Amino acid sequence: MKWISSLVLALVVTMMTSCDNSTFKISADIAGMGNQQVHVVFLGDSGVTDAFIAVNEGKIKIKGNSSELTVVSFQDSQHKPLFRVAIAGGETVEITGDITNPHHYKCKGSDVAEQWMDFESKHAELYDKPNATPLDQAIEKFIKDNPKSLVSTLLLIADYSDITSGKAEQLLNSIDAKARPERLISSMMQMRSTQGQPIKQLHTMMLCNDKDDFDAVVPSKTATTLIYWWAENNEGRRNDVEQMKQIAYEFGSDLQMVDVSLSTDTTGWHAIIKSDAAEWQHYWAPGSILDQAVQDLQLRQLPLFIATDDQGTQIYRGNDAKAARNAIAKRLGRQ
């Protein structure tokens, strides 16, 4: 999920109770949520609020202070994202939904809050896809059609896969200046960059092999490891496979080569890897990008190469097979 993750700060329960023009109110009624604690994070007039609050039979109520538009992120006690709300002082927002039906929450409140949640609901099937391209394209179209909307900025900063890319910069510049307030952008960028970063060192991962058994993938067992993460069998992937064969031949036993499918099911998977005629190991992550074995890697852009050294530390991460090869050669002193 491409949601803003909570900042790792000391818990400060600072739900404001004053009732001036900077006070906002959020209430939610989430079926199936029961009684638990939810994690709430937002940047308001008093800085970052990072707190756990009680849920009573699926009902949540909070107050906060922010004179400017801010984003309030709600997560369950396991830090799994629930929903986000765009809100400013003086506004009241009501959220309804079912915890078993993520991305389909309903919002009643300001136009901005309603439109952002409505976009997510209409594109729900795209939010958890391992390939971020379809969601990116939907966001790009919305921005093109709505350059004067604050929702365009929210979608770009919170949900676009690579906010540091040149394309993202072009998209941001295409949004009307009044629809991209500096404080909103800087705060959301800070929150996004502070959390949700992929781990630098890969450890043992339990994945399903091509014999349909769970097997340990150990990135540190050879001098270097190259893992190819993919989800779709298209021409680009087939070209990557051919380049991988050349890399595998060049480095021999100094390189462990692995590919991992992040497709949501295994339909046709065995036929695809058989047609590759590749001698390296093939795996599948049953939970796709949210699989417990790989979720810390933040695999938001596919296909993706990750090369590691003999400690499992990433020495290359990107979609360029040649660049991955060069990183491996440098590590082995064989440039």
C-alpha cells in the first residue's frame, strides 16, 4: 500500500480539545473493527501528533488542531494502514466502512476529503497491485484533468510510486500553485521519506519454490546475489531474463541468481518459468508485495533488480540489468 507511514516518535497523546477555527473533528464507524487501539498520526499546529487511541465497537472520535490542510493517518495496532483523511481546522469528517473491505471507505465532509477517498474507492483494485504502473497512470490522468484540485497534490505526494522521479516533478509543477500549498507538501514529503524506507540488508526469506514447497532464500550465502522481482510476463521481462542469463554465465559460482514472482496468484507461473529455460532458482511470494517475508523491502516498482554482497547488504536496487551487473562486477573486483 502506498500510504503515509507513521513517524517513529515517542508516543505523545495530544488530542487537542480547544474549539477554535483551527480545531478539526473526525469520527469513524468501521464494521468488524471491534475494540482495539488505533494508531493516529498527523502534523498539526503543535507539531507531530503520534498517538494510540481506543476504538469502542468500531467507533473512533478524535479532535486535532491544524490551521492548514493536513493528512491524518489511521493504522491498526499492527501498523497496518486503515484510511487517511485530508482535513483542516473548522472541518468535520465522518468515515464509514468495513475493515474487511479496505480501500472502500466512505467519507462525508469537505470536498477535498470526499474526492480523495472517492478516488481510492474507485481505484481500489490498483492500490495493492505489485505493479504500481496502473495506479500511477490513474493518478497522472487525474492530475491532468484536475490541475487546480488539492486532491491532485494529495494523490501525487501520498500515493504516487516514485515521488523523487523527474516525471513526478513535472506532475507537481503542472498543478496550480494554489493547489499545492508548501506546508502540505513539505510535511507529507517528510513523513513519507522518514518512514516506509526499504531495509538495506536482506535476511533469509521463506518463499514458495517451483515445487510448491516453502524454501529459504539466503542472500548472504554467496559472494554476491542478484534477485529479480517481477509480476508480469511481458516483452520487457523476457529481455531482462536474457540479460540475466548473460550475467549468470559471466560470474558463475560467485553469483547466486534468483527470481521471485509477486503476482497475486500462480496461474501460468510454472509454464512461464519453464519457458525461461533458466537454471537459477524460481520463487513466488504468496502475499505479493505485502508478504511477510518481503514487505520490509518496499517493492513498489516492478520489475526490480536487487543485488547484494555476502552480508546481504544491497549494492544495487533498480530496473537496469546492466547497472546491476556493473555493481556485482565492482563488488567482485572484476570490472
